[in-house]
Amino acid sequence: MRKILFLLALIIGSLIASGHSKIVYLRLLTPLDKGEEFYVGQKIQLKYSLLLFSGASLMDVEFIPNSNKVLADGVEILNPNSSWIKKEDDSYENTFIYKIKAPNFAIPTLKVMAISQDGSYADSDENKGKKFEAIALDGEKYTGVLSEDLRVSNVRAKKYDEWNNIMVFDLESKRGNLEDFKLKEITKQGFHEEVIEQDDGRMRAMYYCVLPAHLKELKFTFFNLTTLRYEEKIIPIVLQSDRVSTQSDLEPKNNFLIFSNIVLALLVVALLVLAFFLRSYRRIFWILILTSVVLLVFWIYGILGVREVVLKPNAKITILPTQNSTLMQSVSFPLRVEVIGGHGGFYKIKLEDSRIGWVRKDECQ
């Protein structure tokens, strides 16, 4: 409806505007070279300059896709609502980012519309879109990432089950498409959380993958946009000592539990001994006795108490506390499990076979 009303206003404005001078100019500051090589997955940044005259105001910005649907679907506009920044010379600049999705694509036509200061007429200008071709990259270990740089850090690998290990690591890319990262021939994998993009063009994310236990190293490649070559990353798989299914802090250490229980027991004994010697002071005596009883109950609960929940039928147990995490197991009947922690809307649970996973709280009775 907004577009229809605007078009009617533009038509009426154009009729009224006969003899009026032009009030809006659009120019592409970073034109693309037809001879330049482009790649599927690559992000292209195009900077535009906008001039408004006679007090005119920007009314609307429209991206007009190519009439050929294949070419139109071959590109995605990542920031269509990006704001125009006013410069010192009173011009406006904006940078729109286009992501190449297919070997044949067309940058859409950018059309800007402005209205005169008194609102009596409208004017428009546009930068025509163009058709291009891109190279589809591939390879046995290619992850789908194109970047000026790709770094791997904070690698952790642990036993997942009898046949697999789980590896978690941080990824950082520079002006790339980190969101497309995917290891080939790996069933269980994904981002632990959403990819974080910074203003300087760097992207960061935590990634996990479940690998066959016989693998001693993980190999994959990305395409370096600076050298225009594939680069290989090799990550040694060094298992940490404790068994884990998701993260390194899944279960509390037994030593800490033993130490805390000893401290509580000693504190209860000390309070009872003190109460015995101060029994003539009845108020202090009863305060010490009541405190001892409370600590004693807390101590016994800590030793014997186990927090449990019952999973509802069709509850999904995942390996990470995220919406799109890999499914570990689906429950077909009510199942009682031990709760060992939590994060947001998820419980961290321990199954009978000692595997550890996550389940949504609303899927528990």
C-alpha cells in the first residue's frame, strides 16, 4: 500500500513538476569492473553518493531487481535499511553490501526518490544494475568461506562417546562470509551461538563438531581473497582428560565437593561444642543450636539430595543449549534424568549412560 500511494504521489508530482529543476542526484562511487573476478559467497560493498538540492528531503529508497528471476535470486542485499550519512559538503553517502549467491547474478538497480521542500513535487534518480558472472568454488575440504584471513583459536577436544570426540573452537574472519562455514562429511556440527559481526568487518563465532575418534587432526580449507588461493588449516586433536559432551565445565569436581562437605561438617561440630560451653547463656545457646541444625540439614541435602526432572514424551535432548543445536536424542516416553546445571531456558542433564546434554525447561515435567 505504501508503494502504491508513493507511486501515485510520484506521478502527480511529476505532472506538477514540469519545468522544475532536478532536486536529487545519485552516483555510484565504487563501480564494479566487468573484468574483475567474483566468487559465489563473496560480499561486495558498493558506496553511493546522494545530493539533494533546494531543501529537498529523501523520500524513499528502492532496490529494483533484474527482470530475470535467476539473475535477481543470484544476489542478496544484506543491509537494505542502512542509513545515509551526511558529509561535510552536505552530500550523503551509504554503503550497501551484496552477497553473491549463484554463478550468474545482477546487482539490482538502486532508485532514490525525493520531495521538494514545499511538498509540491517529487523527483527521482537511479543507478542502473548490471549483470555479472561469478566462480563457484569447491574442493574436498572447502568450508565455503571466502575471507582476507581466517583464524582458529581456543581449541578444545574431548571424548563424546565410545566412537566419537567433540571439538569446540573459535573462528575469526576478516571481511568474509563466516556464516557459511561448514565442514564436509561431518554430520553433527554447527555454531554454538550466532556469528558476531563487528564494525571493522571482522566476524567471530564459536563452532563445534563431532568427529570420529580415530581422527588425529582436523583439516579444512578456505579461499583467501587477498592471495586468491585456497589456504589449508590443520588443527591437531588433543583430548582433554575428563569426559564431556559439550563444554569443559559440565560437572563439578569431586575434590571440591568433598572439601566443602568437610568444611560444613567441621563448622557444625564447632558450633555444637561452642553451644555446650555457653549453655548458661540461654539465648546464645539456642541461636547456636538452631544454626547448627540448619547447617546440618543443608549438609545432608547436599550429600543425599539429587535434583531430578522428568522429560516429557517427544522432548529433544541436544548437545548445546541453543535452538539450532544438533539433536542428541529424542525421548519417546517420560524419562527421569539428573539435572547438573542450566543456561537460560535450558537444563543441563546427565543421562544413565553418563552422556551429558541439554533440554528445554518447558519440555520437562
